[in-house]
Amino acid sequence: MPAFPAAPRVHRTWLLALGDTLTIGMGLGFLAHQYREALVANSVAIGLGVVGALSAALLLRASVRTLRRASLRIDAIFTDELRDRPSPRPR
């Protein structure tokens, strides 16, 4: 039996994403508490790593959007071409 039987799919997805975010935040908080001295000593490297990771995520998002948009255009071209093609059966 599903955990949220009456919830729509989008609502369920947001709840799962919120739960994942909470879990990740708690894990990062625990690690920050355990390795406090290492974080303070290497704050510049950690900051550059975060900026690099965010840049990679934004680049990946942009490339996925571009490929999806190109795929939709190609699908539209194929649809137009197949619609204009004459019937293979003789009249």
C-alpha cells in the first residue's frame, strides 16, 4: 500500500524531495560538528568546491534543457513530414 494513497503525484514528489533535503541537511550538520577544525582550516577550498559543484549543476541543467528543446523540435519536424507524406495505398 502506498504511503500517500490520496495525495497527487506532484504533492508526493515534493514531500519526498523535502524529506531528502532534510536528511541531507542533518547529515551535513553532523559531519560539520564532527570535523569542525578541518572545516575552519580549509574553508577556502570548501567554498571553491561548493562553487564548482553549483556551476556543474547549472551547466548540466542548461544542457538537459537544450537537449530536451532540440528533441521537441525534431519531433515536431518528423510529425510534420509524416503528416504530409502521401498514403502508401493506391487510390
